[in-house]
Amino acid sequence: MKDLNYQLKSLCERNLDGSRSTQAERFQLLQTMASHLNELGYRRMEVKSIKLKHVDAIEAAHQQVTYYERLLDK
């Protein structure tokens, strides 16, 4: 398991706020974001090293995919 994924998993296990479905959604979202960062080339990351530029990179990649999906639907 990648370091960031493992750290986020541990964080979710310690933070039990919300219902079980909320916890499961939070876990899935964080794991997906960590996987996307890895796909974008961000390696050896830790929870404490996540910055705004990483969130912006995920958002930009998502917008690009959404744009291409709209082009294919036309």
C-alpha cells in the first residue's frame, strides 16, 4: 500500500465522526484522491505534505476529464 493511502486509512480509523456511511464515504474519497495524486506523479507523499497545489492538480485533472467526456457526448 502506498504511504499516503496508508496514512489516510489510519487517519480514518482514528476519526470516527459521523455515521458508518459517512465514514465509508470519507474513506473512499480520501483513498481516491490519494490514488489520483499518485497517478499525477506525486510520489512519496505524506498527509502533512498535502498542499493547495495538490488539490488544484486533482481539480484540474478532473475538469480536463469532464471536458473530454462532454466532447465525446456530442
